[in-house]
Amino acid sequence: MTSEYVPATYSNNLDQMLARGAKPGQGGHLEATPTEASLALVRLQASCWSFLAAEIAQVYGLEGAEPIIREIVRRAGRYRGNEIRRNVEKRGLPLDVPHLLDYWDYATDEAVDLAEYDREPQYYAHEVPGCGFWDQMEGLCPQPLAVAMCEEIHVAVAKEYNPAMDVWYPALLSRGQARCIFRWEMPDKEAERAAKRAHHATKAAKKAGQPLAGERGPQKPDAARSYSAIARLHVVFYHYAADQLLRTVGEDTTDDILRRAMRKWGSWRGQEMREDHQRRGWPLNLESFITYLDDPAAGDAWVAENVTLTPTEHSKDITESAYSEWFDKLATGRFALPLFEEALPAQAQAYNPALEMSIPLLMERGDSVSRFVYSTRS
């Protein structure tokens, strides 16, 4: 457990980057470390979830929104659990508790204040006194919907990974308790079966001349990997939110909900940046907005080319993006557009009404690159 948990707010994240003298990277944004990239993306992901949930509640009320939210989270969790299961299976490893947590799909220690307080072969207990996701959801997401998300996500991941696994929460921050407590358990007999299946799969693969990968080596911290892992979670949740709405209320209402939610989310992001920069005594100009954007650069998690940044204009071509990669893989289609078309212009306008933002090209529309253009109205 860390000695002092620092909430993953925009100001705190920026303070960390300024303290170490971070320099602008590709695209003109400050270049983040692995931890900074994770915390920044956790803030964006969790706040986006919150605005989507709040907008659904605005339309259908809390009682009507809760089953929709729970199903969104279950489906997103099942997708993630299936991906983790496939990763563990292809290595010839048993689908048990240690391997679920060892191959979890993002580095939890970068996003939460995690302490393991009890560990047996097939029983883990964790305490989470501080959570980067809850830092954003508190105050933005209606509490019953935040509780629904917290209650569903880990259960859905674990059950899809192996139905014999059990997950429960004696305490959750979103319930108003002092910390989250997670417990993961699998019966010993089921763990033995999982080990035997993995052993037989390994033998069969070796006999066929296709040996399995086995345990992975130590993972070196990498900003691009950290950024991409949380960006993937962001896209997976957004995709299943759009898809569940589409199944529930149809195309037009789905598009309306997504666009309203993303405009509100973008405006909130711009306002947070504006208030922070005013406290620091910085000019609310284009250079400040781009350099200290709340979505930092992170290695090759996205690749920017043809970058210009002057006092009155900023443009860049995004040729690779973790967002576009996952939207394409999940086939989100046109419902991915509000995440860019609504949120980014609204963010710039909320920061300074003199800023204008346009997106003449966007990979999510089928273009080969995404072109973002910012300018200062004369």
C-alpha cells in the first residue's frame, strides 16, 4: 500500500508532470510516464462512463437506467473476461485465481491504491482505500449507477474467465464505505481440474509441434502500453454502452444520448482545465490548452504527424490510435463519432470560447488519418 494516496484529478496529474519537468512530446502535449498515462486515462474513462450513465438516467430515470447500466457493464466484463481467458489458455496455464489476477488486462497498481491482505492458493483478498475510477465517478455519476457498475464488472470478468470462480465485495467506496474490499475464490477441486486441463493442453500442443507460450517474463513499464490498456477499457465500455442502447431504444435515440453525453463530458473537461489554469495564473490561450491537455502524449500509443503549433493555430494528423484500433475491432461504426465530434470541440469552447476545433478527417469515419484542427477566433 502506498503511504499516501493522491486522487487522480486533472490538477494532481498535472502537478506530477510539472514536478519532474515533463516536456511536450508528439502532438504538442506533455509526454507522460507509465503511471501518469494510466492516471490520466483512468480520469477520462471514468468521467466518460459517468456522463453516459447520468445521461441515460436523465432520459429514463434511475430505476429505468439501472438495468441498462448493469447489462452494459456485464457485457463489457464478459468481453474482457473472454480476452483474459484466451490469453491464459494460449500459454498453457490454468484458469485459476492467480492467473486471472496475474494476467488482468491493465496494471491495477497504477490506477488504484491496492493492498493484498490475505492470500491462499485459490483465495485472494484485496483492500482498495483509494481508486482512480471512483475519484471521477464520485459527484459525476448517480450513486446507484456507480454502485451497479462496481458490483457487476469484476464478477462479469471472472465468471467469463472461469464460471467456477466467485467474486464478492464486503465493502465498496461507491456504497459510501471507507474502502473497497474484493474477495476472489475458487474451490480447490475446480482449481485442480483447471490445472489438469492446462497440463493436457500443453502436452497436446507439444506433441503437435506447436508448443504453448508459457508464463510471460517480467513486464517493463512502458507509457504507450499503459495508455493503450486503459484506452482499450474506455473503448470497450463505450462500445457496449452504444450497442446496448441501440438494442434498447433504437438508432436515433442512441445517437442523441451519446451526443448529449459527450458534449457534457467535453465541456466538463474544458472547464476543469480552465479553472486549473486560472489558479496557476496561466493565459487561457491555444498553447496552454494544447501543451497541458488532459489527454497526454504517451510514446507510440498514438502517432501524430504534420504537427503545427503557433499562437493562433494547432493541427496534427493522427495516423495510429489505440482508440481507432479498438473501435475498428469492435465494429462500433458511426456510434463512435460522438466521442470525437462532440467532446473535443465542446472541450475547447469550455476552456476558452475564442477557441474553435474542427475534425475534417477522422479514422472512425473511414478516413486514413484523423486530422484535428484548432484555431483562435479573430
